[in-house]
Amino acid sequence: ANLLASGGGTADRKICFWNTTTGALLQEVDTNSQVCSLMWSKHEKEILSSHGFTQNQLTLWKYPSMVKVAELTGHQVNPLLSVAVLTLMQSRVLHLACSPDGNTVVSGAADETLRFWKVFGNDSSKLDKSKASFQSASLARASSIRKRAGQAASRHKSVLLT
């Protein structure tokens, strides 16, 4: 209950674990990549990290050993590009959010894509985390909806009452 995890940027690249009562650094792990977001599993002693430069992926870690359980690379895939271009067109995985049941995680990347991952679960024997599945959704539709809403709002005049 008095444990905090924090992630470092491009230069630091570490996940640090802190005692929130004493402020003491308990453990640190070099991920070899910018740490953008962290999420604890609701079911097991695991933490999911999202990364930017240089890996642009998600990594699932077993806590406290910090052994890698899985590396999830769905944000690196673009089926329209050739394999040679794939390594150049990776996006930082900036955000993570978890479903209320704690089983599905959505990741958002700088390329405006969302990926839905079945990465956590309350019965790990049924979930092969090394082959965690993902589904993709584009934010282009949300962007166009936002744009239309903004245009509609600009057509309405504001009145200030004094």
C-alpha cells in the first residue's frame, strides 16, 4: 500500500519503485527505452510499461523480480508499409488505460492509434501473455468528429451578460 512506481524519460529510461512512507528508493530497472506510462495489474503482481524511443512497445514485468513476461509490439506494425520501412515508422506508446474488470488495456500512441490488449487476467493459466492479442482502432474518426464539433461551436455566437 505504500509503494509507488515511476518511469523515467529518454535519458533516464528506468522504472523506479519508491516507499511512499519513507521516500526511499527500493528498486530501479533500466528498460533501455523511454518510459511513457505505467499500469499495475489488478489481479497479479505485474506492471505494464509503455515505451517511446527506442523500443516503442509495451512490456509486461513480474514484480518484484522485474523479469520480462512479454514484449508487445503492436504499435510497430503498419500493414501498408514494407518490412524495410517498418523499423523506421514506429510511434511512441504514450498512454495506457485499463478496463473496469482489469483484464483489457488500451494503449494510445503518437501515430494516433489505439490498441486494445488482453494482457491482464484473473486466471493466468488461461492467458498466454507471450502471445497477448491486440485490436487496432484509428483516432482519425474521433479527430474528424472533434473537428465537426468545433466548426459547429464556432457558428454559435457567445453572449456575455454583464
